[in-house]
Amino acid sequence: MSAGLQRRLLLLLLGPLFFLACINTWFDYRSADTAALQQDRQLLKLVPLLADSVVASGKTPNALPVMLAAPVIEEFLKDGASLSAFAIADLSGQVLLGEAWLSLVPPATYEPEFSSEEEGGVTYRIVSQRVHTAAGELVVRLADGSDPRQQWLRQVLFRVLLPNLLLMVGAVFAVNWAVRRALRPLLELKEAVEHRSPRDLSAIDVHASPEEVRPLVQSLNRLFDLVNAQAESQRRFVADAAHQLRTPLAGLQAQVEAWAQAVNMPSAAPQSAIQLEASQINRLRDAARRTSQLANQLLALSRADARSLDAQPLHRVDLKDLCETLLEMHLNAASEKRIDLGLELEAVHVTGHEWLLRELVGNLLDNALKYTPEGGMVTLRCAWAASGERTVLLEVEDDGPGVPVAERSRVFERFYRVPGASGEGNGLGLAIAAEIARVHRSQLFVDTGRGGKGARFTLLFTT
């Protein structure tokens, strides 16, 4: 992590510096080039004056031409000292007057020609032109060793590249130090998380982290909380399952052990079958049913309690169709107790998990049918709530014994049963319903039914 961030930061910081150094070099060259063009124009202006400085030919054919330098030419040669030179040559290239090293090939036309030549460690800018003079047609040459462009090419290492190189090397060390120092809190955070025990899911101190990293730390803390909650839920589920399964399994084992003991008693006559009383068969059946019901409820509770459900997508659920389907599934149980199972439905929809809502309503109906006496009444209701246009109401109401006010805060606890309640149960149905309500960001609460009788379990959804 640190190497990747450090590399990117170094590239992002040093890249612009390198780019600026290149721009600086280019501007230096452009500046030198502009000065050199001005120098070329100056040399070009001096060529006619140099040609006019030849005032006459020699007295003999082999004599040198007579030259009287114009004041401007004298000033140019004097100011330039060792960096300026001139030459007057014939058409064959032989130097008649001036510096012998300026014996170049004469121009083929009358247009001025520019060239560069090194002499004595100095690079000269030379202009040559074929001209008509008082001594006839000659070639005049002027050389200037102060050409900024030529000197720039020689001095570029010391004037531009070397300072920029030193600047870049210093910037690498400075930026590398600054990046390491700036990333130190992030590296310490990485080390703290990396060296944690898998069991240590405590929150990280948000204020000890840089401000830019705090959203990441807060997200990690939320993740730790979710993992903690899920781990705690799993531990609680395993403990509750082991505790609650112990009783029905012990009953089953006791019955089987009693039969095995009766068969294996030494005093008993050998037999391949044993006789069982009806009460024993009923007890065995009840224990098996209770064990099966408990296992199914524990599985449903585990699925509803999984924190991963919060991240799963929700779907549109038609509560009217859901209630009608569940009514058909519970009609037989209601008919056995002569309970009037009715519906009060409106066409409403909510967003959620359909299979979980089916489990919730099924548990509420099972609970109502179990505790409502024979000849009673249970009503399943879904409609728009009177409290708001965007609130959907889902209710299961009965006219049974109801839930005492003092017990209403505990009926949704796992494995809790109201003292004195008749019938067999595991105390998980309402706990499962409350957990499903939590998953749907709603709240399940209990109140007294209509007419002051029975119980009414209500769930409100915000659409």
C-alpha cells in the first residue's frame, strides 16, 4: 500500500517539476535563438559597409586592394576584440585581407550565406556574400563569436541542465521525505489493523487518524460492528439451540432407553416386539413434533438474524396476495378449533423480502390460533394506516386471553413464554417475527384487541 501510494505521489509531484524544467530549457533556447536572429540581422547590415570599405584596387595586378574601414566596421572589430573577424577574398577563395582561417568556398550567388565554424575554441557565426567593390568582384566575410545561440549550445550543461538536474535530485529527496512523513499515520493505521488478532474487533480511534482517512476508519469501525454483531448472534444462536434442544432430545432418549431396558432385561422372556401404551406413543409424538418445530424455528431465526440480509436487495411485495395465501394454509388448523379466521384486506404493497414476511405473518397466525380458545375469532388485516398516506399496516388480531401489559415488553424475547400460558411452545415465534420486522426497518408491537379483549399484533411499514 505504502509503496503504491508513495510511487504515485512521487510521480504526481516530480512530473510537473520535470515538465517545468523542460519548459524553462525551451524558453532559454528560444531567448538565445531570438538574440541570434538579431545578431544575424546586424551582420547582414555590416556586409555592405565592409564592401564599401574597399576603396581601390592595388597598384599592380598582384597587389592587395586598398581598404579604408568604415567607422562602424572599426567599432564592430574593436568592440568584439577576439570574438569578431573579417576577411576579403577573391572569387577563388584566397583571402586577400583579414583572417586567413575565413578561407571558405565562395558563394555561388549574390545572396548572403550564413554558416557556423569553430576556431580557437570559439564558435563563430559567419556571413559570406559576393559583392561588387571598387577593386572588382570580391567575397566579403564577417564572423561574430558572441552568437548567443552557439554559445548556448556549449553552455547548456552549466546554465540549464546542471542546475535543473540538481534541482530534480534535491526535489526527489525532499518530496520523498515529505511523502513518507505525510503517509506515516496511514502506515501506522495499516500496521495496527494488520497486527490485530482475528478476535480483536474493537473500534479504531477515529481522532488518531488523519482527517482524510477518517471516513475509511469509520467504515472499518462499522464493518467491525457488523462482524461483532453477527458473531454474537451466531454465538447466541448456538447457545440457545443447544439449551433448547436438550429438553426434547432428553425426553426422546429417555423413552428409547426405557424401551431398550425393557427389552434387554435378563429376566424378561426373549421377544422381538414390545407393547407400548397410548400415552407413551403420544408423549413420543409430542416430543418429536416439538423437536422438529424447534429445529425449524431455530433455522428461521438464524436466517432472519443474519446481518447479510441488510445488504440484499429488496423487492416489491403484494401484501394482499401474501395474506390470502397464508389464510388458505391455516384454514385447517382454524377449522379444527372452530375458530373464525377472517380477512380484512386492501390492495397494498411494501418493499422487502417476501419469504421473510411470509414467515412473520405465519408465526403471528400460528401464535393466535394456538392461544385463541375454541369458537374464537382471528382476523388478518392489511391496509393503509390512518396515521399517514405512506404507511402500510399489517395486523393479526384475536379475542383470546391477550398479553398482560407487564409482559408486553418481554414477549418478543427469545424463548420467553408468558407465565401461565397454556399449550406447548418454544417461545421463538414472536422473537422471529420481531427480528424480521427489524430487517425491514419496522417495529412490531402488541396491544389489546377490539372491545378490550384478546391481542393485536401490529406492524407498520413506511413506503
